[in-house]
Amino acid sequence: MKTEDYIKSLAKTPLHSSRGFRIIIAGGGTGGHIFPAIAIGNALKAKQPDVEILFVGAKGKMEMEKVPQAGYKIIGLYIAGYNRSSLLKNILLPFKLTKSFTQVRKILNDFKPHAVIGVGGYSSFPVVRLAQTRGIPTFIHESNSFAGKSNRILAKRATKIFVGSYGMDKFFPAAKILMTGNPVRNIFSENKISRKEALNFFGLKEELKTVFVMGGSLGARSINTAIENNLDFFSNNDLQLIWQTGKEYAPSAAGAEEERTNIWTNAFINNMEFAYAAADIVVSRAGAMAIAELCVVGKSVIFVPYPHAAENHQNENANALVAKHAAIMINDEEVNEKLISTIAYLANDPAKANELQENIIKMANTNADELIAAEILKTLNG
């Protein structure tokens, strides 16, 4: 059944019918928005199996692939964010915004949602905004310690605001805030994969320590460059590497894998539970969702915050763990100078690695998705 026909069939369903509530989850752009959205959807389904969930994202973005893989329908909007690096690319932005609002009106008219959940990313704004003008209950999830501008605007009329950090009343109305933490996929919280099984999955050796480097779904130039320039370091120090590069860097990294037996690399890892289970040391950006996952799996982590994140929020995210001796942080401009030596330090100091693991797992939250789903259904049930 085509998506459009699917929506029309749902529109014929009377409100409060036996098929349950209809809920839209809007947002995406990166894994940090998409996977929490899917976790919330799964939690809603677990609590109320007859709920109907429709995702709305942006055409051409990774949610158009990842959401259907999770078993949900998704509609892509013709929308784009403001491009700060190329003003020329913003010429069509007004047209795309107008087009997206037209699409959203049709979606709301056809699907008739009981509620809309915004999880971040520029595709969430028009959906939540139009739902608010129609009096539809709206819920926002803000994962970062510094709230995004769109969420700050939408919060004024939101029914409830779910946050992953304390102290968010400086951005949002305190009465609407519920501290839930950030939703983590249950494949991590319930992971039963052994280290041996995980290493076999990647074709790597059980007797060697493994470094898992991830720059996020879109890649991280500074991290990737530092790794590429020091590939011999890993073999020279009896280390092996799982290297998730992001799509832009994948072709050049593939050549490194062909020449070496201690490296596995790909643009994206669909089976992240295997990567975490295999890893002894993790190198990562400091997005809120990456941090939430790493707390749950309890690994020794080196964070390299993305330097252009709004209001430098990735630095704030990482510093919260550094302050509790739960992670190490390297500034982006120092990656070439410090990353490899820091990896070597952790690989050769088991006591420090264990300290980081023990402290980071204390910060884990495994039921954020359930708390969010329960609050939404409680509100809808009156």
C-alpha cells in the first residue's frame, strides 16, 4: 500500500476507535534524532499495541531509510535548513519552506493525529507548529544540554517538554518540563552479545584490544584525518580498529581496510550493538544521543566535541562526564596532536580505562523511552 493510501485509510478511522490513538513523530536529519524517535515509537507500541504511528522527516535524509527499516511509515517533506557555508544554496529555501507547510497541512488533514511529537531536526518545526495552531497536543524532546532555537520557539505552546539534562528551565517553562533522560534503543540496554561474538562479526581477533572510532552518521573530518594519518600506529601497538567514517569519507577509508587485516571500516554501522560489544576504547563526537548510548554500554570514551554545534553544546555535554571522571575530552583543534597519544594512554593503562567505564555506566538511563511514552498516553487518556 502506498503511503498516501495508507494515510487516507487511517483518516476514515473514527477518533477513539478500537484502533487506538494516531500519533505523528516528526524530525530527523541525523541518527541522534532518528534513533530516539524510533525508540519512542517502539515504547508507545509496547504500551498500546493498537496505536497508529506516522513519522515525518525530510526527503533525502537518513530517516527515509532508517525509519522503514524499523517497520514504520514515513513521509518526507521538501524542506532544508539554512546553509551557513553557502548562501547560494539558500535560494530555494523559501520555496521549500512553503512547500513543506503545504505538505504538513495535508498530512494533518488526512491522518488526523491525536498528538504530535517533535524530536528535533528542521523537519520537526512545521509539523509541530501547525499542530499547535490546530489545538493538537504537542510534545517536544530536547536531548542536548543547550536547547535548539526551534524547540525554544515551539516550547511556548507545547503540552509537555521532555529533556535529557537538568537545568533546562533556563530555556523552557519549568511547569512543562519532565526530566526523562534520552531514549536509548533497547538493543543496547538489553545487549546479550559477547565480545567474542562481536569480534567475529567484524572479522577481528579476540586477543587484541579494539578501538571503535565513530564520527557520527555524517562523518567527522578531524577525527577521520587523524586516524588516516596514523593507521600504522594500530598495527605497531597490537591494536585493531573498527572505523565508522560517515558516507563522505568512506571511499578513502575502504582502501585502508583492503591493505590491513586489523581494520574494519564502513560509512555506517547498522549493527551498532556489535560495535559496542567489541570495543575496548571508543572515540566519538559528543552528541547527546551518542553519550546516552555510551553511558548504557559502559565503555572507556574519548570525546571530540563537534566545534560548530549550536552554542557549543557538545562541549557542555562532554564536560558533564569529564567532571565526574567518566570520560576524556579532546578539543577538535587538538585532535591531530592528542588523539593517538590518548588512545595509547588508555590502551596501556587498564586502571584508568576501568575507572572511566565504572563512572560512565553510573550515568546510564535505560527507561527514558518508557517515561516519555507513558506521559504522552496519560495526557491523551485524560
